[in-house]
Amino acid sequence: MHSLFTFDMLKLLAPALAAGYLVALTHVPLGREVLNRGIVFLDLAVAQVAGLGAVMASALFDWSGPMAQIPAFIAAMLAALIFSKLERFGQTIQEACIGCAFVLAASLAILMFAGDPHAGEGMSSLLAGQILWVQWPSLLVAGLIYVLIAGCLFLYPVIAQRHFYALFALSITLSVQLVGVYLVFASLILPALVALNRPGRQGLLVGYAVSAAAVTGGLIVSVISDLPSGPVLVCSYITVAVVIYAFKRLNMLKFLIRLLNCCL
């Protein structure tokens, strides 16, 4: 019975684990670039705008699934283009406008759901995602696009820098549909924060390790506890980041104690 439960749990988790790992494939390097540019809320704003595009497609044209990705991507690309043009006005103005765009997109999404008897479920799906219900067919196309984006980021860094906002918008559009707005933000920023002072390849490896631990642990906890996977995964990302930070501080404390002992 125990082995059967484990096998069933693994079968249930396999697509969700693959989705979480695929999202991390591009989010780790993109998150590091977001922190380097000092535009932390870019991911929230673009994710919310992409979500708004999907909501409008559903409300106005009754589109869902792959069809909803088209207006979501167009909306995200337009937002990314506008944000890229705002760079000339400086980081303060750009970040303020990005924050305003997030609030506007979130408000418009709520208005689009007004009068819908399933509005609560729709908003929850947009924000928290439904990663546990991801299916393999939808992952195949998304996985291919994620791999192409990652290939551009790693093999052609100059081109990736030049077209950062376009690559960011494409990746975020896919991610919002898979994991929701909240987890998009957590998977971009928290691994990048943990690896903030680590250079190049080392920083990427740390970021991927954080993502792998958070996704695996979070999904297992979500299934065992029967709690919503999106919020659990966000908490998992934060927990992993805090544990690593505390571990680093503990090592530093031990070093200081040993140094004091040597001096005394």
C-alpha cells in the first residue's frame, strides 16, 4: 500500500515537477538580470499584464488553453516594449511606472471578472496557478520554447542582452499560464537573491539548486497536506532562501567564534 501510494504520488507530481523545473530553467538567469538592472517589480507587472491578456481572451472571445496564449503574449510584449523605452528616464521613473502598470493590470483583471459567478476561482487560478493540474501535452510546446530561450540566454548573451525584454515577456507569458503570478515572482527573485554575490556559473548553479529544492519540497508538501500548490511553493521558495541565508550566517558565526578563541 505504501509503495502504491508513492508510485501514484510520483505519477501525479511528475508533470508538475517538470513544469517547475522548466520555469526555473529561464527564470534563474532572467531573475539575476532583473536584479542587476534594478527593476525588481518588472516580473510582477509583466506577469499581471500577460494574465490580463489571457483573462480578456476568455471573457471577450471565450478563448482558453493555447488560444489564450496569443493575446497574453501580445499584451506582455507591449508592456515589455513600453518598459524598455522607459529606461531612458532613469531607474526611479521606470520602476514607478512598472508598479503603476501592475496595479492597473490587476484592477482591470478584477473588473473583467466582475459579474462572473466563477470570478473567485478565476482570480485564484491567475494569481496562485494550477501547477498540479498541468498535463504533459501542454508542457511539450512550452518546454521547447523554454529550451530555446535558455539557449539564447546562454549561447548568445549579447543578443539576449539586446532583446532582454522580449525574451522576458515570452518566458513570463508561458510561466503565468503554468504556475500563476505569485510563483512567477518567487521563482525569479528568490533564487537570484540567494545567489546575489556569487559570480557567473556559480551563481547560476546556486539559483538552480534553490529552485530544484523549493519546487520538489513544495510539491511534496502540497500533495501530502492537500493544500493549494501555488501558495505552498511560494512559501517553499522563501523557506529554502531563509534556511540557506541562516546557514551562511551560522558558518560566519562559527568562524568569528574560532577567531576570537585564537586571539584569546
